[in-house]
Amino acid sequence: MRRETAYKLAGRHHDRPEPGADIHKQRVIRFKALPPGQLERAWRSLQPLKALQLERTDDPLAIVVHYSVLDYSLETLEDALREAGFALDNSLFTKLVRAIIYFSEETQRHNLLSPERLIKQSNEVYVQAWDHHIHGDHDDTPLELREYK
């Protein structure tokens, strides 16, 4: 049986995100003070990206980015900025928060893109499929003779 058939029989829908999955993220990217002017250059570098919204903050060394986790992740955005020569904040607190965000976004993206697993109803699905399937595995012997001991 194909996986799609099993999902259909179980009444599962894995083609849409779960309600409350919160796939839209708002993250702050912090830069070092040196070299000067890198915030404006980063703004111009990120501006042309589709499905990415930028917002200025009161902090002169930070940009707020809004994106869907299906399109971008904080890790890919920060890696692209580092490769372009930008110096990001590397304080201990920022590294810790960054690691947690990287892990959670990667896990959420993996879970959203992988098909829903059939855990509780998998046996029922295959029993229903077997009942509807024409097969030659049928015993015409009456029940009382089959259970005779």
C-alpha cells in the first residue's frame, strides 16, 4: 500500500502546517560596533530577499528580521552575512541564544516538511485496506470446524 493511501484511510492531512505551529519568526541580528557602517550595508544586502521583512530598532547595532521558517532560518541568514564579511555579535549570551534558535528552527522545519507518522491508527488502516483488497486468502471451512480441537 502506498503511503498516501494509508494517510487518506487514517484521515490524516500532512499537507498543511498544524495550527499554532508559528512558522513566522521575528528575530534580532546583532552586529559588532566595528567596523562602522556595517548595519546600513547589511540592511542593503538583506533588502532584496523575497519573503524577508526588515525592521529598525532603537539599538544602533541590531536589525529585526521577519520571515517564515519554511523560507529562511536565522542560521542561514547569519551565515550569509558572515560570508559577506559582516562581524556579528559573539558574546556568550548571544551564542547561547543563537544555538537554541538554530536547533529549534531546524527541528521545526524538519517536522513541518516530513510526512505525518501514523502511530495510533496504523493497524486499523492496514486492516481496512486488507478487507477492501481482493485476495485469494479465504477459507471456506465453517468457523466451528476450524476451531474444533
